Amino acid sequence: MPRATANHIEIEYETFGDKGNPPLLLIMGLGAQMILWEDDFCRELAQRGFHVTRFDNRDVGQSTCLKDAGMPDIGAALMASMMGAKVEAPYTLSDMAKDVVGLMDALGIASAHIVGASMGGMIAQTLAIEHPSRVRSLTSIMSTTGNPALPQATPEAMAVLLSPQVEGREANIERAVTAFRVIGSPGFPFDEAGLRDIIARSYDRGFHPDGVARQIAAIFASGNRKPLLAALRVPTLVLHGKNDCLVAYEGGVDTAEAIAGARLVGIDGMGHDLPRGVWPRIVNEICDLAARA
């Protein structure tokens, strides 16, 4: 797959569809590689008239892994975040939003429809706040504002997020499958075979557990976006599962309430993943938003 120099790092990316169509960028979440935007999902968006780009965020997959940045103290970062103190982190979501801007510059994209899931939604929100001219529309999926007053992840979800690292390919596949059994969508079939395939391919593309820790620190260090979101004047869609135990549905509500004119779509049975059964609704909503934009 091609790579682009963006914000002083290398970003691995892939495109779908006609370059002459309106550009749409997909930003994935914490520790997740671009292949979690599954091929069929990307092709469906391309067939609906977009030039789709998916990419690996910094510190995952085949984009630059910032090994020299070291391993952050996640416990200290969490405690500082809860106390409203400064969080020490190698980088922030603003830096990750600049990665997206750099990728767009490298690809000759002046502005695009931006779609982000989970941490990707946080990056997308930050991009819209700090680089509004680059955003035609904003879709925030299963994400949140960083508002500390919101409900937190359930103990079970937090436990799988912060579970100890394990050694070896098979053990890491099992660890991830166990995690998705907890945070996934109870109202949709659990595609274990498909999930195992994506997890295995992700492990083989690049396994960087320290990078995931740096991304967690970036989230904690970036604070509450809600006051800044109130100034946005970009067409916005907020999609959130009503059964999300990792990023509570209230996070989606808070996002939609913060952005003037935002459309909130709550999906029954959806947790913190993107089961194939919700793809048609997500694609239709994104297309409707782009048409309004």
C-alpha cells in the first residue's frame, strides 16, 4: 500500500473509488488499524459516489511507530485526567489531527468529508475545531467530547481496555476476541471468524502495544472538547450505539448537543464496534449528511 509523508511522519493509506468524486477520509480508533474499516464497507461508500481514503494512525499498523517517545505511565495519566491536572503525554489528539491534515496535503485534498470512529471521532472533532476549512462534513461514530462529567466505561469494559499485555500472536488474538465479546454489539451476530481474521491480519501488519499506550495518553492529555465544539458550524452527524459499554451513549448525546444543528442517531443493539448489520444505516446517514453539506 502507498505511504505519504505527513506532519514529519509516514502514514500508510489506501484509497477506494474514483478520484474525481468528493473525498471522504475514514479515521479509525484506539489501537485499531485502517483495515477495521472493512473493504466491503469502503467499497460501499465508494459506490455511493465518494473517493474513500483509509489510513493507519501514527503508532499503529504500518504508519510510523514513535518508539523513541517511550512508554507513558497510563495510571498516572488517568489519575491526572480525573483530577483535572496536566497529563504528560508524548503527543495529543491535536498532533494526530495534524497528521490527517498532512495526509490531505500529500494527497492534494483541500477539504473532505471526515468520518471518525471512537478515538477517530475525537481526532475528527479536533480536526474540525482546529482546521475547519478542511472539513466538509463531520461524522462522529461511538465517540465523545472528553467531558469529565459524562458516565465512564463500565468496569468490565475498562478491564478489557487496560488488561495486561500478552506475548505471542495467538495469545493476542484471543485477548482481542475476548475484548470484543465484552464491548461488541449484543443486538447483532458476533462474527468470530471475521473478527479473528482481521485481528490476525492486524497483528501481522504491525503489533505496537507501546503505541496504543501513547494513544491512550494522547486522549487523556487532550481534555474536554465540548466548549470548543460549540463554535463549530460544520454539518455534523453523530452515530452511537445505545448498548456501548466502553464509550457510553451519553457521549454521543453530549457531542450532538455541543454542535449546532448536529443530527444524533442512536442505534439499538450496537455496542463499541461496527457490525456488518449496521453498515447500511451508517452508509445511508453519511450519504445524506454529505448531500446536505
